[in-house]
Amino acid sequence: MAVYNGQEYIREQLESLKDQTYTEWRLVIRDDRSSDKTAEIVKKFSDEVEQEVIFKVNEKPSGSAKNNFALLINDAKESDYVMFCDQDDIWKKDKIEITFNKMKQAEERYGRDFPLLVHGDVEVIDENGNINADSMFEMSHINADSKLPQILIQNHVTGCTMMCNKKLIAGISEYASSEYIIMHDYLAALYASVFGKIEVIKKPLLSYRQHSGNSVGAKNNNNPVYLLKRLANGRKSYKEAMETSRNQVKFFVEIYRKELAAEKYCEEYELMSGYASLGSRAKLYRIMFYKKNHIWKNGTIRKIMQVIWG
């Protein structure tokens, strides 16, 4: 769990961990130098539960949830399985049990020595716990079964629902804090889609709290207000986001070049290298590349923006 000034909601999240039907868990928390009562709340919780709770305070602020989670990934890289926890959500009582069962099924199918990622849906709640949406997959028009071509341009894996096995964590731990990585869950999704497998649980695993302090929020990609705002931000903002996406993929190809050189990954290498180079290509070439490789964002309006500005 990555925390920073989480006193308002963290107790509810911790209580939801205490109530889990699967009880053989260990909680590792990194505090990004909070100035509120977060540490006191965690200490009290630690005294109340039988499970091990490890509380670490960063020597200096990491500066972002992404960087704090990157530190946690390194903390947990010797663990057999890792789940990621936000400070302000509320887990369903059977979240760990359901996710772990799905992971075990994946291991039976593919083997333990294989990068595996399990993730699922969430319900979206407001600051007071009222449900805004029963499914973020539906609200954000997410294709939960997206493959690598779609993941290149749009991540569909929500980090707070993920379970990663040891093989996957070992593959990404060194690079999760890089400036070119958009978020740890995005790197995990890319790595699993290339070198491993992604399994989806198509039901809400937690209540995802949407409020003004979210680092990353749930978005309705077909909401007219959201789309008008994106249009108002205009060409410059959209092209910057696309460039960030391409730079992430370029970085991925560079750091995993040795693995991608294997013959069985030649299609993935060609696809990712082509996508990473699109910034230097003419618009018509980019459009034809998207079409040929089925690389499209979700939603009609977003596809139109991709054609015009992408």
C-alpha cells in the first residue's frame, strides 16, 4: 500500500483488509512522508491484527504514487504474489480469495515459472461511499480482454485490482520508477501481454473511491463533458499524451531487447518497434499502421481524435 496523507479514508481500507475471507496475507506500507495522522492509524491497526504489518517511511518524498509503488515493488520482489492497494478504496471481503483462486487456475494452465497478471473490475464510489457506477469496465467502456495492440495505446488494467506473480514482479521491478513509464500497472500490463498472460475477473473486486485527490481517476470515455474537455485541451495536449505512450513503448523495447530478440517474440518486437517510431511518420502512415494492427482507443469520439491528432 502506497500512502500519503491518507487519514481521511485509510481506516476504511484497512478494515476491509482485516475482513478478508483469505487471511494469510502480509501488508507492506510505504508512507511518502505524510504530515497527518496516517502513521498513528496504521500503528493502531497493526496492533489489532494477527497478520504482519510493515510500515516504512521514505527517507525523502518520492513525489508521486508511481514512484512510491515502484519502491514497494522492490520491497516485495521476493514474494510469491503481490497485490497493490490504494489508501482510499474499500476491498470486497473476498477480493484476495477470488483473485488468488484465479491466479492458481492460471498457474495450473501455464505453470508457475511464467509471468502472470490477474486483474478485475471495480465499482466507483464518491467521497461519501455512494455508488456512482457499478462497473468501471462499463462506465469507461473498457475492453477487459484487450490484447497487446490495444494495450500499447490504452491501458485497461487497474493497478488496485492486480495480483502479479513472482516472475512478473522480477521482470518489472528494476524499471517501474523510470521517467518513461507512465504507471506501474501499465508496465505490468505490457510485460504480461508480451512475455506472459493476463487473466480477467469480470466482476467488481473493490469500491474505487473517486475524489479530488485521486492520482488517477475513473473516466467515462463517452461522457460529453469529458470529451468536450479533451477537445478543448486540443491538439497539443493529445499529441503530448500520444508521444508519452510511444516513448514508454520505445523504452520497453530498449530494456527488453535481449528477450524480444527470441524468435517467438518477433511479431511483438515488430509491432512495438513500429508503434514507437510513429512520431516521425506522416499522418497517413500512422493511420494505416493503426488500421493494419487494430490499434484503436475505445469509443467512437476517441477514435476520431486519434485519426485527427494521433
